[in-house]
Amino acid sequence: MSTETISNTAPAKNKPKWLRVKLPTGKKYTELRGLVNKYDLHTICTSGSCPNMGECWAEGTATFMILGNICTRSCGFCGVKTGRPETIDWEEPEKVARSIKLMNIKHAVITSVDRDDLKDMGSIIWAETVKAVRRMNPTTTMETLIPDFQGIERHIDRIVEVSPEVVSHNMETVRRLTREVRIQAKYDRSLQVLKYLKDQGINRTKSGIMLGLGEKEEEVIETLHDLKENNVDIVTIGQYLQPSKKHLPVKQFITPDQFKKYEDIGKELGFRHVESGALVRSSYKAHKHIE
């Protein structure tokens, strides 16, 4: 590891002070939390205990996961269960659209587990969900954080056809660590998916990476260059936190100064938006990414 990287990390033992999170508060948060509990609405914000939940909800943004909560992949960083998924709920698009309406969401982020068990990789439900949200919430804007669909273009085309305001697909980590961090994924395939989306006319494409898994500074910069070369518009950079002892350990806690350095590099490269910070997640300040 380079000297530069070592000087801008903290030992991965106790969480540093910059990772301390205030409990969400405020009238808007209290109202939305009440709705979520009353109607048993499923958001990643609550199930994933997102540190930015209060801030995002106050700004009218929330994240919803479709296609169940069991993933066919076994990424070393992810807290979602791995196994044999349940059958498809074809009413899910309408349920998500109703949730967004009940919560009066201005900007919705929709994501999903990987469904490699399905012939269409779940792309039909994806497209139907976007359509349902548009029908029921015509003023709500959307970001779709999609899986790679194994790089199969006819499945990706279903997302292109419904044309969400932002289409995101996360790289998650640098090239060297991809096999360890995203066992069934491929670094170059993810880049190809992002390039294909842009080539097919998606106005804003987006990707995110986590830090603290043992990557070197030069590898992070290389990933930023790769994303820019494939015409990605928006990048998020955050700190990896271990969901459980069964998951990959945190190797470093990246300092605020180092996150700021990556933000500056991203801006110099010409990305439309760069969100870089310890508590940044894929959907952080997502509503600003359509401006």
C-alpha cells in the first residue's frame, strides 16, 4: 500500500469519531416513520439502517427494494440474505407505487437483489415498477440502481425503454478486489453495462464505490478514470462498514481529508456530481443528481 494511502486512513479497530451518526429527528421524519410502520412499507432506509435516513426523508427522498429480499449472489460486503429467492410478486410494482404515494416521495430510488434464477433476471418487474410509479406519482422523479443483468443487453433495454431520470449500477470496489468483494460480478462487465446505458441514450448514469476494503489510492483513482472513460455522470464514494462478522472485515477507515481528495479528483475529471464522504451511500443526496 502506498505511503499516501497509509497516512490517510485510521486503524480498523474502533470506529473513528467522523463515523458517529446522530439519531434521525424532525417532524417530517416522524411522520414518514409513522406511515412506514402503519402500512408496513418496505424501504431500504429502514431495513438497512441507513445513517442518512432522517436527512433524505426530510428532503423527500427514499429508497425501495424490489424482487424480494433474498439474493442469488453472495457478495462479501452485502448484508442481504443469499439463497433461493421466493416467487415473483407481480403486484409488487403497484405496491411500491402506492408506498411512494403514501409517503409523498418527491424522488424515489429503486434497487433490487440480483435474480440470476429468472430468465429475464427480473428486468420485467423492474420496467413494470417504473411504469407503475409514473402512473401513480406523475411528478415523482426516479433513480434505478440496477444489477448487471449478467450484461445481457435485451434485459438492460427494458430499463432504457422506461428511461428513469438516473440509472445507476455500482462498481462497489476497485478492479483488483472485485473477485473477492463481488464474487459473481466482473469489473469490466459492470463498466460495459454503464457504457451501454449511456450509448442507448440514458441521460444520467451513476456508479458508486466503497472504501476501506484494502484498496490503494492509485486504484481508486484508476476506477474514477475508468468510470469517466465510460461516460458515467455521477459518482458516490463512501466508507465500507462490516454488516456482520461473517462479512469482509474493514481494513481501513478513510479520513475526511482523503474523501475530500477523491471528491476533488472526481470534479477535476469532469463528473456532473461527486458525493464523497464516510457516510455517503448510493442514494445520498440522490435528488440533487437530477438537477
